[in-house]
Amino acid sequence: MAILIWMASPSVKGYVKDEITAFPLKAFEAHYNVNWLGLYSGESVHKLQRSKNGDYHFETRTEPRLRFLPFHYVESSDFIWQAGKILPQNYYYNIQEGKRHKKGNVSFDWKNNTIKNAQIRTPWEATIPEGDIQDKLTQTLSLRQALIAGKSDLTYMVAEEDKLKNYSFTVLGEERLQTNIGTFETIKLEHVSRKGHRTVMWFAKKLDYLPVKMIQTRRGKQVAGGEIVSFAPLKS
């Protein structure tokens, strides 16, 4: 289910509030069905909005259809858009997968060039590395921006719970895909984890490369996936 819970260069460390410009991706709310081992098991809601203070807020919530199903995800990210870059500010997560439960908040201090998560058993702090860095949610938005710009380098450094990880995506081609909200021309991407888990995603060109379908396979078998069932633009 983790596939559904889906910056700045050194010169812009420590942003200036009055330099913030409007984020090019439009505010939206999208709903996805979630399947687990081939069975419909729940719904995932993704919402992007602009906050009253001018920053941006992106959140996802994935809940099971039946209470006994072993997953529950709540994630959110606050970020700004400056000089054509996404600068994450705070990434909050509350994730339950079976008996495994983790909760925390990864905060980015651009002025002091540090990242930290003080809400975990062993508090973590690190220096913000050179180059672009995202959190687990803004990574998806950065990926969409790269596809809009026609970029082929789709590798991102991501700050997670207590570590920095690299995520790379490979373009598999284009595909015409029929969904519950219409038929779209899509770009098909693949991500392969260190453990060999394969995630394939379809991004709709007409919706500014919003993901409309995703599947994950492990050891050659599909274990999870989701597909869009509704989409609505929101007021910025």
C-alpha cells in the first residue's frame, strides 16, 4: 500500500517569504481504490491545497474498507515553491502496517541547513546535502514537474523517517489507459526498490501528470495496487 502515499539548490537555502511564487500544479482532490492481494480493500485520498499563509499543503490518507485489514496511512507535507524548486518544510506521517506502527515529523531547517526528526525513539538529525532533496510526498510532485518539463533524469534524494534514500524511476513508454474518470494518454514509469520490489505507475498527461494507476509486484506476484476513481480541481 505504500505506493499510494505518494529542491532547493545550495543557492536557495533559507528562503525569503516575499520571493515565493504560485506553484504551477493546480490544487486538487483525487480518490483512488486500493487493492491488496487482488481484493478491493480500501480507499486513498490525495489532496493538494494552498494554505492561508501562502505555503502549500499536500496530504494523503489511506484507510481500509474493513477494520480488520492491516493498514492505515496518514501523511502530510508542507512546502513552498521558490525559484522553480519545491522546498519541503515539514513531513508528518502516521503509518500502520499490521503490527508495525510508526509516527513522526521530518522537519527541514533551510536557514541552518539541517533535517531532523525528534519524534522517534532515537531522534535523528542530518545536514541537508547538496542538490535537490524531497520528502516522501513532495517527491511525487517533483516527479510530476519533471515529466511536464520533459526531463529524463528522474532520480531523487528523499528524507524519510531517519535516513536519506535515493529513488530512481525509469520510463517504460507511453500507454493509452482507460480509467473510471476517462481515457488518458499516460507515461508509464517503474521504480525498483533495493529489495527488488517493482512498482509501476501511470501518469496522465492531461491532468498535469497526475498518477492514475499503480501496481506493485514482489517475487513476480502482484501484491498491491490502486486506480483513480474521482478527480476534482480545488480553489487555490
